[in-house]
Amino acid sequence: MDRTPVTIAYVREAFGWGADVVVSAGPRGALGQIWRLDVGPASYALKEIFAEPPSEALVEAELAFTRRAAEAGVRLPASHPDRSGRHLLTAPDGTWFRLHDWIDLRPVELTARTTPRELGALLACLHRSAPATALEPGGGPPDPWYDRVPTTEAWARAATSGAKWATRLADRLTGLPELCAAVAPADPADLIVCHRDLHPENVLADPDGALVVVDWDNLGPAAPGRELARALFDWFCDGPADLDAMRDMYEAYVREDGPGRVTEPADFSMLVASRLNFLLVQTGVALDPRAEPRHREWAEREIDEALRILPTPRQLADVLALTRALARKSR
């Protein structure tokens, strides 16, 4: 673990552990690095938070929503407080941490036809258990990350940077007006608490193959149909869209009484806005000479993937035609 002995000692003290803590690296994401801690017979996932730490209100909202989701049958790693009852800790060097259960997880296999149905049922369960809300945890309107796209001017530095991905980015920028035409805020009356980050790195399989949802740091208000639309693309559109798998996932979601529907172009707002905002942030990290090398290298990989999976207007139209056809069929 790339941490000072002082930090390791702080974590041990906070949770009341002895010296028998074995630390090993786990996966990392955009906002944090996971470390596995083996403490005697128990194992935990310690998340090192890279960016701004979550607010107390967000942590409280996460604990409340994950409790409801778990009661509804969703598998997830529980959050553990330290001896003082804190779910969010800061070490002497300023690093923020959270502690969860460690579950041995692997990527979900997408070869079986049951997988899209399982994903649809999982998302329906999450949405059925979610309370209505028109505000972010702690107050404030819904985060524009999910329904506002970057301005044309915001891309200028990245597109002309001379980076190895700059030409690909500039090519994709020519199609952005058409792609972004329907992006708009959702009706506040339609919003519920959503995970807002259900891509394949955050829905994994345990040793028995059961789906486990991790990384709840981005939860907040969203229209369920918009999260459904984004999930269809997150899982089944890495290049060409797998319309058969999307159909199976969508039908399972509807069959399990999920409240969302994909009925109009604006339902792709969450998909398009979040993909573009994420891409813009990663170009900033990659071009920032002050960023740590590990963060710049990670950003470079994410830019490559983000450009590859950025949807096209044709793909959005094809999926919308699919969901409308399914709606007509069910009448």
C-alpha cells in the first residue's frame, strides 16, 4: 500500500485493530483506489478517495438508500463506521477513507442470455425501492452533470492539444450538435434516488454469480427512464449496439415493475451528458502537468474508452425505435 506508516497506524487505531493488518491493492476507479485489508479472519475494502470527499449529507443518503436496497434484495458491500461512529475518515496526511465489506468479485459474464434479464431485474428492484426526491443530498437542484453538456468552447484546449487522442476527439466533436440536441433537464416530478453510475465496473458478480452493486458515491436524483437508457448503453453498446441484449434487459425491467420507460429522445440526456462531462474532465487530467503520473495515465486510458463508446445519433434512434416497438407490443 502506497501509504505512510502514520496513515496505516491511523486506520488501525480508528477501527481498533492490532498490528496484524495485511494490505494489498484492489481495483481503482475515477474517484478512488480500493485496498484490501485482511484483519485476522475478516476482510475489508478500504476506499482511498482521490477527489473531494462526499458530504455528510451524501453519506447519510447513501446509507439510507443502500439499506432500503438491501432490504429489497440487492446485494451490496456494507459500510462500516469506525469506533467513533464515523463512516468517512481523514488521515493525518489529508487522505480520505471509507471502509466496506470485502466481497470477492469478478466482471459479469455477458455470454449467457440470462444476464441482460438479471440486469433488468436488478435495476427494476433498485428503482422500486428508491424514494422520490427532486434535490441532491443536503439540498440543491439536481447535478447538471447528468443533464447539461459542455459548451463548444470547453473542448477547444483538448481538441487542439496535440495529444495522441486529440484528432479522434476533434472528429467526434463535429457530430456533437446532433447528439446533444435533445439533452434537457428532467421533470422534477419524475425524479427518484438513483445510483447514477451502474456501468460494468460497478455491477460485479460474486463467486456464486450473483450480481453485486458497488460504488454508491454518485447517488442522487434522476429520472428512472434516463438511468435505464444509460444502463442499456453502458452494458450493451461497446461499439455496435447489441439490440437483442438491450431488448432482453428492457423487457425484464418492465416485467419486474421498474417505473422508468424510454419513450423520447430526451430520455438519453443522462447518457449523453454524463459521457461527455466525464470525457472532458479526463482530458483535463491528462493535460495537467501537476497531476500525479498515475492519474494522468489512468485518464489517458479512460479517454480512449470514452471516445470508443460515445454513442452516435443513429444508435440513439435505433434504441428508441426498439423501446417504442416494445411499448406498442405490450398494449
